[in-house]
Amino acid sequence: MKIKTLTVSEVNNYIKKILDNDFILNNLLVKGEISNLKYHSSGHIYFSLKDSSSKINCVMFKSSSMGLDFKLEDGMQVIANARCSIYQGTGALQLYIDKLSKEGLGELHIKFEKLKKRLEEEGYFDYEHKKPIPKMPRRIGVVTSETGAVIRDIINVTKRRSSIVDIVLYPALVQGNGAYKTIIEGIRYFNDKKLVDTIIIGRGGGSLEELWNFNEEDLAKEIFKSKIPIISAVGHEVDFTISDFVSDFRASTPSQAAEIAVPLESDIRNLIRDYEDKIYKITIDTLVYEKERLNNYKKILTLNSPEVVLSNSYMEIDRLQDKMKNILLNKIEKEKIKIKSLNDLLEAHNPINVLKKGFAIVEDKDNNVISSKEELEKIDEINIIFSDGKIKGKFIKDI
């Protein structure tokens, strides 16, 4: 049987495919001690995991290392969620790590990550559900131990920042089996009584086991249901809990929670002064605007007042009278001209004028005009009309 000759790259690629397709090697939980630790400027972390007899190189890329909530150190015992493969460039076998947890807390870390992922997928961490923290509260509710440093820090910060904000404590257990149930009771108490504007839940620093009550699902759901905004202040700055993610605001420390919840009294005074200035300006602007509107209405009323309307009506009547007078005068003048023309025409055809020229009109005794010789021969009495009068006579016929 002839064996095919392969290049080094082909060999490495073949080995990589075998490793990448192996289910176990792609879902490893590896326990070991960190050595040769190097934080690269790119954000990637390079180190080795070793035990008493073996060592394997590891890389944690920036996208995964950003989720670390603790700082790695040489000699630290850890549990890694990883897959095993080779780097083709050198053929070196190494672990590609997705998550790291300190040894002894590996199961809790896994439980934490599973719950965190599920609640995130269900929308419990969505920003759209976050309630705003009141800017001018009168009373702050605190759910924590009545003997711990948390309540003392919150009271001290609150007194320093404001003399008008009250603190109401609901004493709760913050550590131990079932302690989260008392925290739930505190949240419900403040929501039922509606005593406060903001709720702070929290405790001081501790291990993951000590802070575990703040990772309970029932508490996360109670925080989500709260009608009052909740600030979570659990542990130190590097500590993250489920309560932090589901709350309306996460404070790195209880003191910071008080600073977030309680505004400086001087800031409140300045804010009130700003509001007063704004109200004054709005009031003045409104008065000026309304005064202008009033003046405009006054002008409109003046222009449309009965007196002005009557005055305008009188003027209109006078104008119409003048117009009618002119029309009548023009009409009369035209009629005069027309009458004169007719009179001239009548004068031109007036029989009297004809008679003045020496003519006469002959009528019978019944005043019928005799216009022919034959008619004249038939009558005896006649009337002769001259321009200056009429005479009667007898018509003597020729013998």
C-alpha cells in the first residue's frame, strides 16, 4: 500500500479537524494551576494550566476575558470551560478557554452563568424594563442587615448629602441558607406600604458562596416585579450578582448606592432655583404674550365696535346718497336733453308755427279739418284758424 505524502500544514489541519469534531474535547471542564500568565495588550490572556505531572498551554481571547469578574494570578487554582485544539501555525496543542472560575466554586459559577443566561433570554435584564431613580426622593428604603456596615455607610452618606431625606430600614438576613427570603419580604413590604421612593438592597463584600443569596431566581423575579425602583449594592466593585443585573441600577458599593439614591441638598436647592427661574421666565413670557393677544383683541373689538360700525354705516349712507344724487342729476340732465330734443322736434312740426307763416286751417263746424275742395263744397259753415285765433264764417258756394 502506497502512503500519500502530506505537507506539515496538511497534517496539522487533519489533526485539527479530528480534535474539533470530538464532542468531549469541545466540552471540557479542566482543573489546574495557572502559570506563565501573560495579559496581552490586545486583551487576550495567555497562560498554562498545570498539575503535579503535566502542563498544557491556554489562551483566553478578549471576547471571553471581558466576562471575568476576578483577576488571574500565577499559582491560582481554577476550573476552565474550554475546548481542545491545535494552533496550525506551530502545531502546538492548547486549550481555548471560554470561562474561568476559581476552584471550589466551579459548580456555583456554572449555576450562576446558566441562570444569568436564562433570565437574560427571558428579558429580565432588558433596559426597557428599568425604572428611573427618583431625582428628589423624600424617603429611601434599605433592605439589609441591621448590624452590618451597609446600613451605617448608607446612613452616613445620606446625612452628609441631605438633611431632608429619611432612611427606613427593613432588617433582613444577607447571608446563610434561605436569607434571600427575608430580602424578598422587605421588597414586598415597601411595595405594599408605599412608604419609600427608592429601595436599596445589599450587603458588603464576600465570597461567591457568601453572596449567593443575591443570585437566587426568586429574589431576581421579586426585584423585577417591584413597582418601586431598586438599587442593588452587593459586595465590592468586582462582585456581580443576578440582583445587580435585574435591578434598575447597580451600585458598586453601598456608599455609591446612597450617592445615587440621595441627591446633594445643594443640588436640590440649585435645581429649585433653576425651576423658579424657569417658572418666572415662563410667567413673564406668558404675560407678555397674553397682553399682546389682549391688545390685538382690543384692536379687533375697536374696529368692530357698534360705534365704529354705525360711523362707517353713516359714511356709507352719505356715500350712497351722493352716488344716488349724482345718478339722479345725471338722469335728469339726460332727460332734459331728451325733452329738449323732443320739444325741438315738436316745435318743428307745430301747426301754429306753420300758421305764422301765413297759412290757415279750415274746419267744419264740428272742428273736423277740411283737407280738400270736395269736402268744402259739401258744407256751409266753416271755422278758419289763424296763428293768432279762430273765426267762424259761411262758405258761399259759386253760382
